[in-house]
Amino acid sequence: MKRFLSLLAIAILAGAVTLGAYKAFLEPENIVVTENKIGSNLIPTTYSTTTTASSPIASAVDFTAAAEKTVNAVVHVKQYGVSRSPRNLMEFFRNGGAQERRIQGAGSGVIITEDGYIVTNNHVIDGATDLEVTLNNNKSYKAQIIGTAPETDIALIKIDTKEKLSYIPFGDSNSAKIGEWVLAVGNPFNLTSTVTAGIISAKSRDLNEADNNIQSFIQTDAAINPGNSGGALVNTKGELIGINTAITSQTGSYVGYAFAVPSNNARKIVEDILEFGDVQRGILGITGSTINPKAMEEYEISTSQGVFVASVAEKSGAKKAGLKEGDVIKEIDGLPIKKFADLTGYVNSKRPKDVIKVKVLRKNKELVLPVTLSKYEIQNYNIDDVGVEVMNPPKDYLKKFNLDHGVVISKALSSRMKRYNLEGLIISEIDGKKVKNVLQVKEIIDNKYEDEDITISLVDRNGDKREFVFQ
């Protein structure tokens, strides 16, 4: 019996060892998935990384249609000018400090009509003696400058061709939204027909807000580099919503932020140049700033966003409409005004005599006032290189000189010019271009190189015309 029990114990032990070995090494593994029921704080996540052509995500980032519509309407603009600056000390001593040499710059432009009108940046064509435009099909044309707006860095040029050109229609930049996908089309680093994508990261961006600058940019994170200037910023429909203008960078190359002039502003400038020959800028007639804590406390303002009216100009549209110091502008034509750049951006798309509806907050009560915009005019301007101050001519003053254009010398600035009795004389032309007002004088001077000569056509009291060259 004892022998039997011993054999049975050995058999049971052997069986247990065998079963354990089978479990450990031979039996297939079964993975049990358990649901973690911690509570309702967990947000379900989709782990699928595959998108189909019909998925919303795929369609939202499909830029092929927009690229095809726009790439042939963005051109390469090359400008050639002349510099008289010495390149080194040897050249300075050998040539008396100056030697003419041909220089070249490059940028982009956007065809806006099938007969060859092109929008670009003013700094792309600034100082050019010759302009060359190359299309996406490699055909090149000479271009002429139709008009410029240095304050907003927009210029209009034109090429003559018998073929109908591809062009980009203007879109409504006011309708563009933060987070909206956009394409930047241009020629960075002379890499022609380059398309980059990004989103609108901000609107109404004023790079010099402390100075109440008239600019109001669209900010984007689409990659823009030197050579992109003057190119197109388009939405996914292929509509032009901005002209790429600037980047913010310590290196001169793209680091994540770029800026474009809104299309509504660019379109208005182009239409003004074609219809009037210069930019017709309308103004409210106020000075002001973005709401700040000091103004909120001093004037007991209940809102933290808007434009605080610091003063109202006499005889301005704002004065006639009833705007007052201390008012807070909240909306214009239904468009929310959160900061000063919102206001300037919208008003810059309007013309003198346009009527806009301004919603203001006055002593915590809202009022809607219809304001007729006044015309912005520079009354005086200093031509420093000549040494005189000029002003717009008084009514009928030009008739004394048998002229229909010109500006009046109001003051001599330099000691050399004060020796001559220049006050009241007329400057009729600068560098062969007729001038009708002080703003045109400013635009011509702003477009010159620092070392470039200035030719003045002066009409004296006898009506005689003389030309003087100032270096």
C-alpha cells in the first residue's frame, strides 16, 4: 500500500509539472482587453491617420485648384536702376566719390486684368529706370509704371501684349477669417512660380501701431521670402485677398510670420490710380488710439476694445456728424472695430465723400452716426535735398503764371536758398514729371535713391521756366 501511495504521489507531481510546462511554453497566448471605466473625464480619440478624398480634412487642405488658377497670373518682376555710390574706398578716390553702375532687383507681381495691368509692391519697382516682367511661360516684356502709393507700398505697372493673359480676380479681404487656409504665390530667391501654404494668423496687424500708422496687414504663416514681395495671397477659391509685402525677421529670411496688404485696399488704390492719377484717401478727421486701461479709468469706459477718440478736427466729416472727444468707436458699417488698425484698414478702402456708419459708445450708450469722409491732403512738405518747403497753391494762384499745375514754394529752409527770394515761386515739374499737389511731390521724392540728383522746373514771377539740378 505504501508503495502504491508513493507511486501515486509521484504521478500527480509529474502531471502537475507537465501541465505547468505546457501552460508556460506551449499554450497560445490570449490577450484580454479591459475597458478602463475611470469616469466621464476621458475624451474619445480617433487614432485613424488615414484620410480619404471625400473627408472634410482632405478637402480643406486641397490647394491644387487654387494653385492652378493663380500660378500663371503671378509674374517675375525685375527692375534695373543706376547707383552712383562708390562700392569701396579705391573707387571713391579714383572717381571723385561716385561712379554710375547698373543694379538689379527682383520681386513678384500679380496680373489683375487680361490686358496686362499688374499690381506689385512699390519697393519692388522703387528707383527703377527699366522694368522687365517674365510670365510663367517664360515670355518677357518691358513694363511701364502707371502709378505708385508709397505709403501703402502698392504700385501699378503694365505690359503691352496682344494675347489675353491669365489674371487673378479680387476677393473680399474683409470676409477673410483668422484660421482660413491661404496660398502665397511668388518668386522667392528667383525660384519662379513657387507656391506655399499656411493660414491667416491675424488681421488688421499694424507693425507701427504706436505711431498710428495707416497700414493694416493680413498676417499669415505661409512661407514668404525675399522675392515674394508683390506676389499673391489667395484663398482656396483662387481669389486675391492680399499682396505679399513684408516679413518680420532678424535674418532677412522667413521665420514664421509674413504680412500682406489686404486686397480691398490694393483694389481701391489701383482704381484710384486709373481714374484719378493718384490715391484718393478719405479720412474720418479724428486722432485716437486703441483703448487702454488709462482711458478706461479716466473716461469711465466700460469696454476694453475699440478706438478712443482723443480729438476731432474742425470742419471734418467726423465733426459735422457729431463725434466727440471721449467717444469710443465700436463698429463701422457693421464691421467690429477692436483696435486702431481695424479702423484705418477699413477707412483706407474708402474714398472722400463716401458715407460710413460709425457706431460709438458715449457714456456707455451706443449711437450710430453717418460720417462723410473728408479728403486727406498734405498741406506742406519739405524737399530737404533742395532746401525748400512747398505747399498746395491757393485758389486761382496758378492763373497768375498761366499754369494749370504746380506747387508753391512757401519757405526756404537752407541758408543757401534763403539768399534768393523764392517764396511764392512755382515748382511745376520734378524730374520731368508734372506735379499738381504736395502729395505728388512727396511720392516722387520718396521713390528716389538717396544719392540721386533732383531736377526742379521752377517758374519765376515773369512766368519764365528754368531747370535746376540738385545733387
